[in-house]
Amino acid sequence: MNESHDREVIGGHLLVIGGAEDKYNERRILKKFLELAGGDRAEVLIVPVASDYPEFAADVYTQAFRNLGIASPRVLRATTRQDVFQADANDLLEGVTGIFITGGDQMRLVSLLGGTDFAAKMRQMVRETNIVLAGTSAGAAGMSTSMIVRGEAASHPKKDAVRLSPGLGFLKNIIIDQHFTERGRISRLITAVSYNPYNLGIGIDENTAIILDPNGVMEVFGQGSVTVVDGSQITYNEIAEVDEHDAFGVCGVQMHILRDGLVYQYIDRHPLQPKKEFLLPDLG
């Protein structure tokens, strides 16, 4: 594996969801997660520790997965870091083919899991096996090496529009933002990318997901859209020069809007040719 592959995604399939995915009706994204994780043979672990009400979140997803044919989803039951330390990581993760991290608060997620045996075992499995790791809302944001923990939906990019913090590190040099169009978060994602244009910004709408494989392919799946903010071609960036609360100028930002079925190469940073069914007919 070459260096560029190694530095973006640490392995496996990642399913990153913008939040508010359908859990009661069509459940298209949850079905896709189970399909990737082995279908009716999937062994699923739910990680609800980001939630203010982890038992409620666990119950919601347990019922959703049971309705889709998974008889006994496992749950990491923890409300404190001490609970995570005391959990038997080997027992919880033995034979698991899919891990689902729920929403809530990404700072809570990382502060409870970061540096624990459970997190280390999870990283090892994602790196060395075909396990599918999914995260929604806070669980999506927390996958990044550098994650957005706070930020306002400003009308234009401002230096203090976003606060970044270390995440769980499954996605390297990629910053995820969720509930994206619904909460008007384009300015804060541009700000996050402008802090270090080496990072690729990906904003995911609700009930929408991206599926990433370690070969650099990202496919959009769901009812909304995905906004890609690429700062690698930025020619002018004054974020370091302005005062903390001021707007700043930046030139050369590339942006792509991708809908269901469209594909992006996140290592080389360019959209790929759409599938034939999405192409316009030849009218000539």
C-alpha cells in the first residue's frame, strides 16, 4: 500500500452518515450498513456513548436492527470513561462484522473512548479486517483525525467560526461535517479547510451517507447531497492574518456537490465518471 493510501483511510469500509437517517420506514442506509457487514449473518455492535441518553439510543438502534433481521445486536454499555475501561473489549468485539457509532456529542464520544483498550482494539480491527465501521452525526464527525466540535452557521467564513479538536483518527486528513445543508454549515467547513488546506472537507446532509473504501473511492448514498471542499489548489489565504472574530478572504477553493450514486476519488481529489444511468442521453 502506498503512502497516499495509508494516510487517508486506515482500512476497511467506512460508512459515514450525516445524521437523522431513517430508522423506521425504508431504512435504506441501515440496510446498506448490514449489507456491507454480511447481510443476515452480520454481527453488529452498537456504540451509543456519544448520546446524552445512551440507553435510549441503544434501544432505538437495537430495535431497528432487529426489525432488519439481526436478532441480537451487541451494545457497549458505558456512560463514563471508567465504564469503557471496565468493558471487555475482546469479548464485545469478537466476531463483530459491523460497528455502528450513534449520534450525540462528538467531544463526549472521543473523551470517553480515546486512549482506551476498546478504541485500540477497534482501530486494530478496522485496520486489519474487513469490518464495516459506521458513524452517524457525532459518530461521523468523530471519525476524523481532526474533527469539528463546535462552530456557528455563519453567513460567510470567519476565523472563529469553527473549533477543531483531535478525533478518533479513522479518517486522516479528512474533516467531516454533518446535518450539512439543513444547518447551513458551508461557511464553517470552508473555515475548517482554510486552517489547513491539506485537509479535505466533506459535508454530509441528513439521511445521506458516504461509503469509503481504502482504495480511495467515495460513493454517495441516500436522499440528500454531499459537499466536498478541496483546499489543495488555494492560491490566496489570509486566515492567519485577520483578527479572531473577522471574516477572511480565500481564493482557489474547489467545491463539488454530489448526490446519490455519484463517486469521488478522495486521494487524488477529483470526481469520477458517473455511472451510465446518470448520464444525459445523446440528443445528436
